[in-house]
Amino acid sequence: MARITLSNLAHSYAGNPKDRDDYQLKPTIDHVWQDGEAYALLGPSGCGKTTLLNIISGLLVPSQGRILFDDTDVTGLSTAARNVAQVFQFPVVYDTMTVYENLAFPLRNRGGKADYVDRRVKAIAEMIGLTADLGRRAQGLTADAKQKISLGRGMVREDVSAILFDEPLTVIDPHMKWELRTELKNLHREFGHTMIYVTHDQTEALTFADKVVVMLDGEVVQLGTPVDLFERPEHTFVGFFIGSPGMNVLPASVEGDTAYVGGHGVPLRRDLGHPGTEGVEIGIRPEFVRLSDGQEGLPVRVTRVEDVGRHLVVRTDFDGREVNVIAPEGTSISDRHNRLLFEPGAVHVYSNGWIVGTKGQSASGGGKA
């Protein structure tokens, strides 16, 4: 296992990048990912997740910056020299080999003793549900079975610095996805490998990882625990991307401990001074919004109520903008419920996308650091 340090990192596929738009990974990424933790790289397609993973694995050399495993600079080293295992989006298996031989190959290639190889292969085969197929050739198996072999090959070694997964469950059926995510998490708890898992699926990221790295347009916009991302999104994109439905974001102005949305006051948890007027928004998750039939709060019109089993998702309209509410199952919704009340401690203020008080923001305004 290894502590992974990303130092002053950036990457461009253009031969001579002239500005930030030419970079797939924007200058600069500086992070230390701790030994033995499980990380998920989460974001939409094209945000730079796989580029960053390939730089960590050694498949790409960054345009600038360094990669360190513990205190060793591995920037110029091959994947083999870095001693990492990587599982790709689509199956990579040896069709002429049996399932057993495929799983055993990484261990035999490194001189593993026969009894140890046999023990590890059988343990991993049971974990991925392929015990009954160990004697079958891979060529005749389905795509999801082949991907399970790829997963098994990535996890069979115990001596790797890190295990890297690039959207490995894409071709796996939904039920098996849940089982394999659970097994990956169990494997991590048991052996403590440093794991990095690329996905665009928030459920996969939040259920797998100790820390989630949220990316947008080649930048890391937040690195934190699933609880961090839910309770304190540092960027409006994180609030929107994490959660179902995502965070409500509304243009606002702020004066001290009150935000004003369309002229209506919304109490805040603390005095934020005057964070400017351009690009100021408030964000609040639907879980912390409630409908009221009183005189206070934001005036809205209920447009739709969706019963999703455990709770209701209430869609409301405020001046042409949708504001979502999560209400307990069984809540009675009527035309009289035409006001929204926000829990003050759950209202966040953003300036140009970034939460006030972080990323170079202050109560007096400012830009992203």
C-alpha cells in the first residue's frame, strides 16, 4: 500500500497548451491521498477522472507536476514499476485460459507458491461468484462474467501499492453491482489496500469510498467524506450532483444574517456580512425545506408530488424556478401549503459557485483561490 501525493499536477493532450482551456486537468492539483483509504473519483463524462487515474497508474505522464508513492517520485516509472493493479471499464481477460488460470496469472507471474495461489484464487472466485466456473475457458463466458474476472485479477494480489478501478461495473447487471460493491468494501476493510475508483454514479461513489473526489471540467471541486459532500457542498455543482434530488440553488443577495430571495428574507445560521451582489446564491438541500400553510416563508405553488416509497418529493414553483422539498411519507399536501421554510443551519451561501468562507471566499467577497 502507499500514500499517494499529487504535487502541482496538470495535464494537456495539446502539444503546446496556451491557456487553461487547453488542459484536460487544470493547473494545479495538489492532494495527499492517505495510505489504505478508499477514494472515489466522481464526476460527469469528460471531467478528467480517467486522465487523473491513468496518470496515477503510469499510463500517462503528466504535462507538469509529480506523483509520489510514499516518498518516492514515480512520475517517470511504468505501471509495473509502480506495483499497481488496474481494472478497466471493459473486460480484459485471456480467452484461451480458464477462469482459474486468469485469476492465478498475476500471482504466478510474480513467482507465487502453488498453495498460496490456489488459496487466493479460490477466495477471490467465491467473492465474485465464479467458483462454479473456475474450470471453464473465459471465451465462452458472458461480458459481465468476464468483467468479474477482471475485477478478480485486480484484487487477487495482496502486495500492491494501490488498486485502481476505471468504472469497472459498467457491464455488470444491477443486482450484481450491489453485491460486488459490498465485496470490494469488505476486501478493503480486510486488507487495507489503497483503492481509487472512477465512476459517474454517485451511489457507487458514496457507498464505496472513505473519501470522494468530485471533479468538474478538469478541476477537483471538493474532496471529502460522503457526509461532508451532503452537509457542506463547497461548490454548487457538488450540491447539485450529490443527492436525489440535488440541492436547491437560488439567486440571492445577503445582508448580515439574512439572505433575500426575490425580496423575501431567508434566515442564515450566522452573520456573513456583505459577500457582494454578483454571482451570489443560496443553496439548501430538499431534506431541510418544509411546506407551510402560514404567512411566513417563500411563496410557492406546488406543481407535482412524487411518492418514491420512503418519502415524498414535492416539486414547487417559485417565480419560474423549481424548488424541491422532501416530505415524510404519508404527509398530506394541499393547496394551502403555499410557503416554504428553510432550516437556517442548512442554508449555504455561494459566490460565483464557491461556498462563502472556503476556496478563497470571504464574507467580504472574492474569487476562487
